[in-house]
Amino acid sequence: MENDDTIKLLRECDAGIRMGIASIDEVMDSVQGDHVQNLLAHYKEEHEKIQDEVIRMLAVYHDEGKAPIPMAKGMSWMKTTMKLSMEESDATVADLMTDGCNMGVKSLNRYLNEYKAADEEAKGLAKQLITLEEQMAVDLRGYL
């Protein structure tokens, strides 16, 4: 069962990373300040580094990963579009991204608890992603 839990945890990490990167891409054109722009670019790059490791591990198990659930992605896009159409500001971007980080942390912790038999390397990647999301939310608080 270890391999099964490992693959499932890695798939969830993959879907979460894809969602996070897509969300960053969605808001980038609305960012006004250089510092927020640089902050988001940094976190996108860090997500991509973890994604490379997740993809590498999934390849070992001959698995292609998991795309985000279309409904979740669509709802996220709608929320982002609506909020930014009302007020296009760094505060709105920070608010949207903080909400996304918090949802990601919650989901990843749930998956860590659900897939207890996953191997330590997969759990380590999930924890690394959780830490990244937590830090991103902290770094964005100054712009809320």
C-alpha cells in the first residue's frame, strides 16, 4: 500500500502546485508594485522547483500526475476575475493569493493525514510545499 499512498500524495502535490502556479500567472498582470511582482515571481519559481521533484518521483512510478479539478480551477478563476474587476490592486492580489495559500496548506495537511503510508520522500515534498505556502502567505500579509 506504500506505493499507492505515495503516488496518491504525489498526485495531490502535483495538482496543488499546478493550481498555485496558474493562480500566480492569473494575477501577475494586475500587480502594480515591483516588490509584489518580484515576490510572486520568486514563489512561482520555488513552486516549479518542487514540481520538478514531484514529477521526477511520479516518473519512477510511471505516473503522469494529476491536473487540478476543472471545477476548482474554474471557481478560482471566477473569484479572481470578479475581485480584480472590482479593485485591481496589490491588496486584492495579496488577498486572493493568501486565500489560495491557506486552502493549499489545509488540503495538503489533509492529504498527509490520509496517505500515511506514503514514503518519507513524498511526505517531505508535501511538507516542503506546505512550508512554502505558509511563508508565501506570511510574506503577502504586508500588502493586505
